[in-house]
Amino acid sequence: MVLQCILQDFFYLMMEYFKIGKIVASHGLKGDAIIVHTLGDNTSFKNLKKIFVEISKENLLPYFLEKITPKSNKEIVIKIEELNSREEVNAIRGKNVWLEEKDFVKFSSSSAPANFLGFTIYNDEEALGEVIEIVEQPHQLICSIMYKGKEVLVPLHDESLLKVDAKNKRLYMKLPDGLLDIYL
């Protein structure tokens, strides 16, 4: 079943994937896993059929789901087909979880920070780069962008965010002086 999906997805290389969280633990003894996600509060995962687990950098492996149970606003318990023990789940514990773009759009809450993925950050009208990852810290969000060939972490909070242009997928910001210089 997994091999069939790999071959099927091979023909959809142009499809976009969005990182939504991480497998943080096994749950019970029968192959359930806990995912911490960034899709927002009260996200419904009803009818989600598969997730993609980042086995290695730029290598996503599809896993088909048998069952999804909400655990909290940011956690779900999933049962993956063909994983039937705690040990099998532990083999993918700590791995990032991705969704296809169509599923990401369907399941993410409109207020979810993950919705900023793919937005371009502007500072003083200069396009800096596209948001490639959102990291949720206890008291702030951090956007990861590629700027002049380097990964730059940009804090996202009320004081720095000036405007959100959802139509054009742009975040207008006033970055702290010297922030970009740290990375160059």
C-alpha cells in the first residue's frame, strides 16, 4: 500500500506540501501516535486519509490513517495503517508531519499561524523571502525565510507586524534594526 502511494505521488512532484507539526510520542501499545500540530484551535481532521512523514531532508513518505482522535486544541492521536506497536511508532517519533496543499487548505483554521506559509515577508517595502516554516514558541511565532541564500528567523508579533495582505500573500513588517545583518 505504501509503495503504491509512493509511485502515485511520484507523478505529482509539482504538488506543494506544508509542514503542520511533529510526531511527538506513541500512545498506548497498539501503534497509535500523537501529533502536535499548528493548524489552529478546533481544527477538524474529519476524513483526512494520509499524512506525509519527513524521513530525511526533502524525503516525505506517505502514511495512511485508520483513525484520528482529537486530544487537545494542538494535539491529535492517530492510528496509522501497518503500524501496530509502540516500537513501530517510536521509529518515526520526532519526525515532521506534512500535508498536501489541498488537505492543508481544508483542515487549517483561518486563524492558524500555519496559514502564513507561502506568504512573502516585506520590510520597508523590500521583499525579503517566502515563509517556509512557522515555529511556535511559548510567547511568539517565528517565521523561517530564505534571504540571500541563508535561512533567517523572523519573530512575528504585534510590534513588528504592520499589515497582513492575505489576497496577495504578503506580510508587511518593521524588523528590528540589525536582525538581517546577524545572518549575513
